[in-house]
Amino acid sequence: MNDTVTGAAGKAATVSARISPIGGLDILSRNEVVRLRGASDSGLHALLRRCALAVLTSGSISDDPRVVMEQYPDFDIQVLQQDRGIKIELSHAPAQAFVDGQIIRGVNELLVAVVRDIVYVATQLETMKGGLEGSAALTQAVFEILRNARILKPNIDPSLVVCWGGHSISREEYDYTKLVGYQLGLRGMDICTGCGPGAMKGPMKGATIAHAKQRRRHNRYVGITEPGIIAAESPNPIVNHLVIMPDIEKRLEAFVRMGHGIIVFPGGVGTAEEILYLLGILLHPDNAGTPFPLIFTGPRQSAEYFEQIDRFLRLALGDQVARHYRIIVDDPAVVARTMVKGLDKVRQNRLDTRDAFFFNWALQVPLAFQTPFRPTHEAMRALQIRRDRPLHELAADLRRAFSGIVAGNVKEEGVLAIEQRGPFEIDGDADIMRALDELLQGFVAQHRMKLPGGSAYVPCYRVCTG
């Protein structure tokens, strides 16, 4: 039975309901249910509550992960074990997730994904903790999470295109991401993104129309997120396969292991972090010659943005880094055709090396890109952003710098740290610091740090430029 509650003055409308989960979650053990029902403010129940609320409030326009919790302070979720399977009990849940008292089917499926991934990581991967110290073991953990989510599809030619880009982009940029998604969809490509709004939603939206025109069924719109970011970037409604990785490093590795090619749209610090992650891997000597199509693209209005990104990458990592990506401005059809050609090379390489199409085992991901980075003030200050280091190691620490800024902007732990101790400090070679400061100032000026309608951006960082 559903009990609809009309929101009082100043409070959002809510619904309480007991629902049957749809797909992907059959039974849970008694121990798993007990752990999910824990009433403490930390642990699995708090994590479940936070991630579930993000799914139920898809479309939220706040970067602050605490805002949604403040809007629905009485929200709770309980997983109940019954004779015929499990039920999910929602108390004071956002009314926008329901239609005439019934939960929207897509929201139901995403809730199941939340429960599935939280349970699996907590109960199954905990047994592997002692063996998660090496690179191969960490890659195995990523594989296990994706396999448990039933997201790895064998016997399918390379066709999964990862799209990265900002959640806070202009209308022209958003419309352009839809046009690129449309062109990809016409050519039979599936889409994988970070699952949120903006450049993560647009390609999926464009692809749905193209897939419908081509009468293509069983389309994949994959969203990969992690607990620290999901509250600030709720899954968009087109996502039909959601995976919650335990941390940002496993999330990024999932993108490059699953994806066959990557398209980068305009974005902010999160997008820069993703770019440096992939380029750092491709710059590693063990990956020389590995085909991995990477395209930077946007409308004509975004040309200056990509010029600035290109300048920063060349200055920090050398001109040779540019051989790993191609910049295409204002031409969605060329983007799609270029990606298709790149995927042909990926397919042939996987055949030649006898690597799987559904998971890129052969790609060498250094441990520095896999080890979780906790962005404290001390850790940010200790980053070694110096040109005398191997390029892939320099890229790893640059990636960590951007990861810390992301945390200071939108992750609850990072936001609290900034409020208590002031901005993070980032130091390194003077010329790289100046270029980094210029890049970040450009992001702020272009409003890429905050969603439209938010308050003025206050930097959570200070770049030491000498």
C-alpha cells in the first residue's frame, strides 16, 4: 500500500511505499539484509540511504550533496526479506519518483542496482581485501563488480562509446552532445557515461532517437558512478544499466576497461581528471601501440575551451601527448565516422591479441592510477607535479590534483574539509602551476564549476604560482 504525503510549507512532497524490486536482484542472505538495515549514521545503511535518495531525486540541480538530504530529512529505506523474495520499503520518499502512487519502473530498476552494488562490494569484495594490494587484483575487483552487475556482454563487436563531459554546460554544448549521440546511434553505437546530467545525458538522449529510427533493440545506456559523486550527479532517466563502483579510481578503470573508445565534451575539473587518467595510461610504455580512439569535441563556441585544454596538456606532458587524441569542432557526423574507424582498429587489435571485446584485459593500468586517493589538505600539498618525473607518473599526480578539487566542490567529505580548514593548496613546477591556474580560472569564468542557478563559485583550492 502506498501512503502519499503532501509536503508541508517549506517541505517537499513525499510518498511512503513498499515495492517489489524489478530485475537483477533475486534474493539476499539474512546477514546482508541485517547489514543493510543497520541504524547507525555510518556504514551500509547510511550509504544505501544516500545513494537511494540520489536515484529517487533524478534531476536535482544542486552540486552540494547535503542539499537533497536536507530536503528529505525523514527519508528512509529498508530492505525486507520475505518468503517470496525481498521487498524495498521507502518512507517519506520524494514524490517525483512516483506516478499515481506507483514507483516509476526505471527508478525501481536503478534502486535495485543501488542495493545490488552496495551489497556486493560490502560482502563479497571484503573477503578479497587482503589480496587487493596488487594491480592485477584491483583490476580483478573491477571485473567482478561489473560481472555481478550483468553489464559485461560477450559476443558483441566493439560498440560501447564512453562519453565524458561536464554536468554544468551551456545549452549549445548540451544540444551538441545530443547531435553526436544521434550520429553514434545511427551507426549502432551504445553509450556509456558518468550517468548524470549535461554531457552525460545528452549523448544518451540523442542515441535513443537514432536507435528508434534504426529499429535497434536491446540498446545499452550505461551509467557508472560512485558513492561520493552520485548525490551531486543523480542518474539521468535514460540510464538503463547503472553501476556504483566503490571509489573514483575503480570507476575510471571501469570506463577504460569496458569502453572501446572515448569522446570528451566540454567540462570542468571532473572532465580534466578523466582526460589525465586516460592519457596517463596511454603514455605508459607498456601501452605503446594500443589503439584507443579518443576524441575531444564540442560546438564552435567551445573551440577556445579545447584549445586551452590542448595547451595545458602539451605544456605539462609534452607535445607527444597530442598523438593520443584528435580535436574535432562542430561536426557530429565526422566525430561518429572517426569513432567507427577507430573501433575497427580496436576490434582487429583485440582479435590479434586474443583479448576480450567486453573487457580490455591487455591494457596496463599502473598501480598509481588504481590506488584510492583521499584528498586531504596534506595529501594535496604533497603531490609531486614536477617535469623531472616519468610522464605517466606526472599525469597520475595531475589527475589527483583535479580529483581533490572535485572532492572539494561536490563530495561531502571534501566540502566539509574545505569549510573547516580552508582551500587545498597545490604546488609544483612554476610553469605548470601557472598553466594550471589559468586553466582553472577559465573553468570558473565559463561557469563550469557549478550548475546554472547556483550561488557564485568559491574556489576550494589555491594554486601556488610562486
